Amino acid sequence: MAASPPPGLKVRQRPPVSARSPQPELPPHLQKYVATGEALVAEPFKGITADGSVIPKLFPIEKTGVSTRPVTDAARALLDSLSAEQRARALFALDTDAWRRWSNIHPYLMRHGLPLEEMSGAQRDRALALLRESLSADGFQTARDVMRLNDFIGMITGSHTEYGEWVYWLTVMGTPSADEPWGWQIDGHHLIVNCFVLGDQIVMTPMFMGSEPVAADEGPYAGTRVFQAEERQGLALMRALTSEQRRRTVIANELPGEVFTAAFRDNFEMKHEGIRGHDLSSAQLRLLLDVLETYVGRIRPGHAGVRLDEVKRHLADTHFAWMGGLGPGQRLLLPGPQPRHPDRVRPSARDRLRQRRAVTSPHPHGGPHAERERLRPGSASPAPRAVRPRAPRPPSLTVGRPASHRRRYAASAPFRCGTRGRCDRGAGAAPARSAFRDHEA
């Protein structure tokens, strides 16, 4: 079925690159993307920091009192439904570097695991059950809508070799257990979810969600729309600021052309910018919490409350920044929240037709990559880590750059933020093609 591009966008004419299988010869910009990704994945994991210095003891291993059994049971049920060959493709060791090899662009470059598209209907239902048990109802709905809109892109472009609802890969790291560390990952265009489980604790970063376009106005997905709440809440907070507060909050009037922390940006340095929560009124802080709750609320109930409590404890030291305009029809970059010290959430939007958002853990003890370094399989004790002592710094809640497909990052520090946003463009960043281009008046 064919569909029309949204008003303001046109289909970009370019040779298709398969999303389902490796291509014998990649275009030069994708060759550079892969080479850069390999180099960055090979770097020792540090985590996202403000200045390259690791802050110790941000993420304690402690009981939450919230059961993770539904997640573990869902993972076991999925694995039990797979054939021996499928299990061999889906199962990875806990300490695999596949945690860092996800890619939010559509071409098949570094995919791993078992594609949802190759599962039977019953197996796919179990894979979705794992996603549903790990996320909240809103989080699961957003993830599924991103997948549906990825199919809608295929209808608009006519390029079904590049897009589809089920062109996503699922991987299980370690063995699902009630007390030993394990996790899972889903990897594909515009949707990356990492889930690390240790006892009754979970870490769900990095998480990347985006769409281009963000809405379907026709066809089987008509009425599907993502990221309305984020846009509405971000604008509400910005419009509640005084002119002086806005001056401190807006760090750029124009949007940058790439994201801060997309694929391979695990060691990104995210500077503190924007206005501190300490300098907001109680009413403005409530609006800031509304933004943060939307992102934290993608996690399953109970664990979302645990994380939100962490956010509230650090709210005064949370930074909030903005790029772009505020008026109707203007391009804008939604403010990117950052729950607590650990999670940096940076929504980003090229405009209101296409948006990318991601949540990352800026410090080494806040994500699966970090946890697999801290914990040896079969042991719940932290692995020793040499860190330069320093006083804790406040978290930064800054907006990320738009994830325009036009530019792919290929250079410096690894990682994206789902915000993805990179403050500084990596040195050998290579342009990437987008399915759409802006309408030229």
C-alpha cells in the first residue's frame, strides 16, 4: 500500500540500502559509519560524563522492593518457544559488546540477535510480552507506534526493503534469573531498548525512540502519533519561564544538524548547560517534573517510581536547556530532561514532523555496559574500578540535538542520547541520508 509524505516533506531520492541483510558493498558514508562504530566500541567503557571524569558511587546495588519476576518469566517463555537454531542466534553472554553495537539508523550494519520478522506469530507475541512487561503501558504503546510508523515510512517511500513493522532484532544477554545479572535488547530503526536486570533492580538505558514522520494520517496506521506529550510539556515549561530565565535556558536559536548521543556514543561528554532547577519556582519545578515523568514513566510501574524518587532528590541540581523556537510551526528542539544524576534524557526534534528521543546513563554505573563491567557473571559483587575521587556534580538536563538522518556521527566519543545530542560534532562525522528532505519553498 502506498502513502503520501506529510506536508512539508518530500521523499529523498537515493539508492536503497537493505535493512534486513548485509549489503555486499556499502556507500562510502556508511563504510565510514561502520569503521567509526567499530573503533568506538573498542574503546574502554566509561559512560557519559560532564567533563570526562567519572563520578563514583552514583548507582548503588540495592534492593528496590519491586519484583522483576514478570520480566524474567517473559524472557524465559520467549526462549522456551525458540528452536535450537533460533536460541543460538538470540542468546549472548552477559559481557558481550553487543550491548554497545546497536544502531538507530535503518541499514543492516551491525545487527545481531533474532529478527522479530523471522519469528512465528506465537514467538513474536512472546517477544512483545517481554517488551510489555519491561515497559509501562505508555512506554509499550510508544514503542509499538514507532514500529508501526517505521512500516508507514516504507509505504511513503515505496522502499519496503528498508523499512517495516517487524525489522527489529531481539537479543538476550546472560540467562534470565531471579538473582544473577542478565538482560535483553531490541535493536532497529528508531527504536532501541536495553534492559539490564539484577535481582529486583533494572536499568533501562540507553533507550532511543524516534520517528520520521511522527504521525500517520492515512492507511492502516491512520491516527498514530508519537511524542505529543513531550512536545506539549516542554513548551509549557518554556512558556512559564520569565524572559531572564529564558535567556539562560535557550542555548541556541537554531537547531544543530545531528544528535548528541546516538549509536556508539557511550563515552560522550555532556556539558552542563541551561538553567538549574534551583533557580526555578515551585510551579516551574512541577512543570519540569512533568517532562521528566514522561520519560521515566516509560519504565515499568514500580521501578519508574524508584527512578523518579532519585530524580526528585537531585531536582535542584538538574539543568534544563532549550534550542530552537517556541511559536506554532517553528522548528524546535524539545527540552531534554535528565532523571537524577544517572539518566540523561534528551528529546530532540528536527521539526514537529520528525523527532528523535533517547535516554542514556551518563555515568559508568548506570547502564548495562557498566553493570557487566562491575559484575562478573555468577557474582553480585562490584568489580573494582579505579576512579579519580571528586565531589559529585549536578546532573544536566539539556536538550539534545535533533537526530537528523542527514548527519551521522562518526567520530569522537561514543554514543547517543536519546535523546541524542551531541554538543560537539565528532571529527570525522559523515553525512547520512534521510528518507525525507525539507520542502524548499
